[in-house]
Amino acid sequence: MKTQRVTSLVALLVLAITACLTSACGSSSPASTLQARLLSLADLPAGWAAAPANSDSTQTSAPCLSSVSGNAQAGTYATAAFVEGTSVPSLGEELSSGPHAQQRWQTLNRDLAGCRTATITIAGKKVTASIAPLSFPRVGTTSAAFAWTLTVAGIRVGVDLILFQAGPYAGYLTYSDLGSSAIPTVQAFADAAAAKAKTGSTAPVPGSVSIASAPVQTANTALGAVAYRVIGSGPPLVLIMGYGGTMQTWDRRLVNALAEEHRVVIFDNAGIGGTAALPAPLTIDAMANQTSALITALGLGRTDVLGWSMGTMIAQALAVLHPDQVSRLVLCAGYPGNGSAVRPAQQAINALNSGNQQQVMADLFPAGQTAAQDAYLAAISSYPAAAPAPAGIVSDQGTAVTGWWAGDDAAGNRTGTIAVPTLIADGTADRLDPLANSQTLATLIPGARLVLYPDAGHAFLFQDEAAFVPVIESFLG
């Protein structure tokens, strides 16, 4: 598929930066003793896999680094590279030793400080990367950091390059991801690399550096088992998934960004993954009660809640039925539950249920936003493979959603009693949730704030994540 080709291209391009500073700019001579001091799969969270550190199909031209190749023969070098999921993020490392290793490290640091651009060629296509110094905590004995930024098929990619010295070893680590990499995540990998270089061993990097590598856990609640992942620290923030989605449907970029200020919990709704099914007939109110049971089991107390699509219905019901558990609400692409909902066109519903990825993405992203769509697909590809929501459960969810729209849920008719601060947001081109629904919600919930994103659809929170996260953080305080 086109998206798979795009994400593979992204992975090759960012790994080419590691190649630039090793084989493309000089030869390497790996030694087993040196290789043993590089990060290995055993040091990384689950979900990472080995990748080729160098690629014969890539070339990098950076005249500002030409002096590095002159020292490349003077020491011993080893490289390693890894990728999470099928494309990004990716991780590369080089480690060197020998009488001139420190000198080469200093030369590389000096040259990078003077670099502003580099050109990467892959499959005959050239991409220009901009280079700038990066403010970064110290790693090892001494370190320096640089940010590479490039755009591939409309997708912005950030590569953090961390140079470090540890004992007799000099090396660097590259961490690439969609958009801008999270410094705490990069720091965890860089600290592990420096520790292993110095001592020969390191504590494994925790899975909590990314929601995609955070382990699935199970909470035993009063309404059955609930499978969840958690990341970050700070005030709790529970994310409630929408119709037909699993935990793996959350864009990890959004979750990781929110986790910089919050303890973020994502989970599977009733009957999905390791979460227990609920008695028939499935309703929004019942799913809200199970969400409440999860909050209780995890001891979260009063928590902020963000729901997307059907998740906004569950979030509203949670705030009505269990008001003592909700501090603030963020409703993304929400629907009223008092019988006034404007239903989407049947064509949009059919596309969502088609099982055809192209049709589903057309429901979530407007035409002309293919780069945002491809970036989203690349982001969710980082999760370990998981089974989709069972067809029977999706059908039951559809019935529950229809009941909410019709005003059949008790909680849906009491939206006006929600007393917590509420942020309502949507894209102006949402095919699955007519704009009138968000506008209605904003009038039903006292004091609610409405924020709209132009040329964005049902997945606006992923398409406009860079703009939306600061709005969320400001709202949550």
C-alpha cells in the first residue's frame, strides 16, 4: 500500500543519518568487544526490532562533515540500529574506541555545530535536512546534541543526534520520530547507551518511554477485567476510545505528548482485547459504569477525562453518573444524547464499517490531508500487533451509539447537569460528526468552551495534534 511505502521510506531516510556519520562518511571496523558495549534488543522495550544501520541505497551529502572522514580510519567502530513497530521511531548508535576516538568525537562535534543542512538521497530522491543545536541534558562524561529536521512525502520527521563520551569510548545516538521527538524519551535511550558503553551493561530502557511500548496490564474491577496501558506521571488523565477502536487506535504522538504533564491511562472498551464483555444489551451508560470501575480499581480518584467520538458519549455519561470521579472533560468530536443529535450520512457510516483502510481514512481525514493520514498510520504502526475489535462487539457498539443518539440512555438526557469544566473540539470537515452536534453540546453543558479546527475531520486531534495539545494542557491547567 502507498502508506506502507511512505513509512518505509521515512525509516530508511532517518537511518541514513546514522549511515552518514559512519559508512557514508568513512569506513567502520567493528570489533566484538566494542559491539558488546552497544545497545542491544535486550536493553530496549518490547516492540523494538533490529534494523540495518547502513543502507547501500542511501547517500548523504554534508560538506560541513567532510573532515570527519579524514579521521575515520584511525579507530575501531561499531554500529547498531533498531526500529519500533514497522517504521518509526528508529534508533541508531555508533561507538568508537582507539587512540584517536576522542579527537574524532571533538571534530564531529565542531563540524556539526557549523552544519545547517545535509542532503539525503534515497532511490534517486533527494531530501534536505536542516540541522540546529539542541538543548539537551548531559549524557555520560560530556555530550552535545543536534536536531535534524526533514520532510518526507509531506510528513515532518525529527531526528535528535546525541554525541556522548563515556570512559574510553566516544559515540553518538540518533533517535528519529514523526514531528518533534520527546526529550525525556530520547534521554532515556541516550543515558542507557552511555551507561552500557562505560560499564558494559545497563538497566533496560523502561517501556514507559512511549505508550506504544508500555505493557498491557489488567485491572480487576467490579465489572470484570479491563485491559489498559499507562504512561507518564502527574495528575491522572483517562482517554476513552471511540466506536470500533482499540487501545492501538490512539495516535501515540498525542498520548506521549499528554504524558509529559499527566499520568495517562488508555484502555479497551467492553469486550475488546482483554476487557470483559458486559451483559446485553450494551449501552453507553453501561460502558461508563465499567470506566468508573476502572478508575476505582486504579485508585485514580478525581481524574481528567478525554473522550473521542463514541468515547465522548461514555465520558459524558461518566460525568453524569459518577460526578465525583471527573475533574474536567475534553470531548473530541462529541454527540449530544438527548435525542437532538444530527446523525452522519449513511454513506459515511458504511465507509467506517467497510473494513477498507482507504475508505476508513477518508472518513477520518479530509481530502488533501494525505500527509496527516500517512503520519497517523505510521504512528499507530509502532504498537505491537493486536487483534481488532470483534465484529459482534462493534455491532453492539453501533446499537449503543444509536440508542444514545435517540436519547435512550438516562445519562444522555442529563447532560445539562454536568458541572465540571468542559472543552469541546472538532474539525470543521468532520464527515462522521456533523458540526451541529458539537455546537449543541456547547449549549447543553454549562460554561463549555468550543474549539474548531478548519480543514480537519473526525481525526482532527491527530491531524492537528501540535496545535491541540497546548489547548488541552492550558485547559487542564
